[in-house]
Amino acid sequence: MNDRAGWDGSGGQIIGPDDPGYDDARGVWNGVIDRRPAAIARCADDDDVLAALRFGREAGLTIAVRGGGHNVAGTGTVEGGLVIDLSPMRGVRVDPAGGVAVVQGGATLHDLDAATQEHGLAAPVGIVSETGVAGLTLSGGMGWHRRRHGLSCDNLVSARVVTAAGEIVDASADEHPDLFWGLRGGGGNFGIVTSFTFRVHPVGPDVAVAFVLYPAERGEDVVAGCEAWTAAAPEEVSPLTFYGRVPPVEAFPAELHGRAFAAVGAVHPVAAEGEDLLRPLRELADPLLDLSDTLPYVAAQSLLDEDYPKGARYYWKSINLRGLGDGALAQLERSAAEAPSGLSTVDVWYQGGAMRRVGAQETAFGDRSSPILIGVEANWEDPADDEVNIAWARGCIADLGPYSAGGTYLNFPGFLEEGEAQLRDAYGANLDRLSRVKATYDPDNVFRVNQNIAPATA
């Protein structure tokens, strides 16, 4: 689309299919997602966002909103519509005295971490630094601090939002509290969040990192041992275990390439205290490889980045479990062993602590009572292998169904193919209230390229 009539953005840029750089501009992180928008509006500030929204609505275009473009379902782009791209808006302003950081909607976790670490602070975010802050937060946000400080959305103090009506509002506990409630877990349904204000907490600058690969045949001991250790450990530590295979890269010894493993990872926010505390996680069995170390926090946040390159192919699903007994551990090990791709993993997130102390109705995110979240990550490279890898991930979730506590995590959503049933599973009784909030702030469902919540009807 070369016609820019109606676009009056001041500092931004609109890109169409005939423009140089269009293919780069339309690409998102997940290589499975290959869509050709009619136009991409790259926004430099809130005024550009308003102009882009007005342009898209007047042109009758379906609108997608992109922050980091890292969503596995590809919600940051749309076929034949308008992408409102916030990726140039990556500023971070830290107020150490006030204990907050203000983050623009296109910022990545690295942008936020780098700025807050200048003051020895961090916001609780995810564990891959190239992830966008916006999408992660709006659907929850789980990371290394979840048991101590809760989810990313639990640390949200306020948000600036461009609504479907073209208004800019600030949402907080005191202003537009219903919108603020919906933003904490309800995804991008209610408007375009151009900035987030987070509480920040002392972390680092050096942190203790446990990162150990054990033989997969000891997987049940590793996963169960980590569960038992976590139950008694301080909430400063939020471990993660996962099954996978050693990738054929220089970072790992050649003799281990392709070897099936069960790994444990954890971060303690104070290096001097964490080394001894984390030691039991390094002694759950005889390790294949122990990469534990003391690292700058920003480096620790980037440890897994190389495992998730832009343009590779991804399909991730999730399921809450009521525990790891009654055969669940054995099923996890079987599922991991059957993965058709050596890049795939089956991840075990130990929940509880601060995130569990938030009531199911306090935020849109919903119930947090499950002790375990399983993330099934199908990761591969060849388009010819799409079907078999997607089928494997779906099969893993189905096989774990008998052990489910109910619920799913919408940052690991597959392609959102289950529609309302998936939303009901994630939000439970909160879905009805979310539908009413949607009707207030987006009655025409302008923002529907997401885990879409239908606006309530009168």
C-alpha cells in the first residue's frame, strides 16, 4: 500500500510492500509466522501511535500491535492489515529513590535490565533478554524472581494506554482501575500500552548462577530433587528444570553433542550469598557439565538467548500440574525423549511464593495455586518439519492432561487455536469480567490480533 493519505505521524515512518526494508520490517521472531501487512507504522512516540491508530481505523485495516515481536503465536503482525510497531520506542527512565522504572512499549528485557542495573536494581521479567517487555507483562511474565517478587504484571504500578477511541489514559490502582486490572494478564485486548511503570528491586550487580546439565536417565531424580529443594529454599531463588539435548555448538564439548540431558537453572540476586545456597542444585546427581558461575546480572539474563534465534521455528504450549507425583515425572521424561527436534525442550517451572499470594481475582491473570507449570517448547529449523514438531508439542500437553490442575500460561499459547476454550482455561471466572472491561475500552474489538476476548454485549 503506497497511499499514505491520513498518515500524519510526526517522527515515525510508514512502510509498505514496495518500500525498501519492507521484508525486514515485517519479520517477527518466530519463523513459522510469515505474514504480509498492508502497512507497518513504525512509531517514535505517543503521537505517532495515535496517528497510526487513526490511519488504520479510517482505512478499515485490521490492526496488530508489535512491541518486541517475540510472541510465539505471531500476534505482532497481520496479513493485509496495519502493524503499529512500537519497536523504536525503547526508552527506559529509572527513579532509584522512588523505586520505579518507566519503560516504553517497544523496549526489550535487555533495555530494561541494562538501565536498572546501573542502579543495582531490576524489575521481575523473563529469562530471554530479546523478549519484549510489553507482551511478556501483559500476559503475566515469569522469570528468575517470580517466587520473591511475583510476576511482571504484579510489579506493574501504572501504564499509559492509547485506547481504541484515540484517547491517552493512565491506568493504575487509582485511575481507570478496571483497565489496570485487565492489563495485568489480559493481554493486548484493551489498547496500546506505550509505557509501563514497574516497581524495581535490589539485584546484583553480580549474581550467583546455577546451571548444570545432568544425564537424562537421572531426570526424575533431578526434577523431583529440585522440587524438594525449592519447597524448603528461600523465595529469593526460583529454579527451572528442563529436558533437552546438547546442541552441536562450541559452547559445549563435542563429546556431549546430541546427548539427552535434564538441566537445572537458578539465579540468586546476591552473589556472595547465593553460591553456597545454590550448591545442592549442583549435586542432584553426577553432572555431565556444570556451567555454574558468578555473573553480572545482565549477562545472566542473556545466557539462554542463543537458544532462541530470530527466524527459527517455534511452537510452545503449557499446562499447570497439581504436582509431579502419580506418574507425571515419568510422562515428562517420555515426552522429552520423543521430541523430533534436538532443539526442543520440556520445561518445569516451580511456582509458589509471592506469585501465589496474589488472589485469583486480584489481577486478570487468574489462579496461581498450581505448584508446577510445564512449558513444552517445540523448536526446529526446517519448514518441512513443521507438522511433526507441532504435533509432538500438542501430544505432550494431551499426555499430561490427567495430571493437570487446570489452567495454562498465555505467553506459551501455541497459535491460540483453541479460541475461547483456551481463554476460559487460562482465566477461569475472570474471563467474564475481562469481557466487560473489553466492552468499556474496545467495544468494536479493534484490538483483536491477540488472545482475543470478545466484548460483552448489553
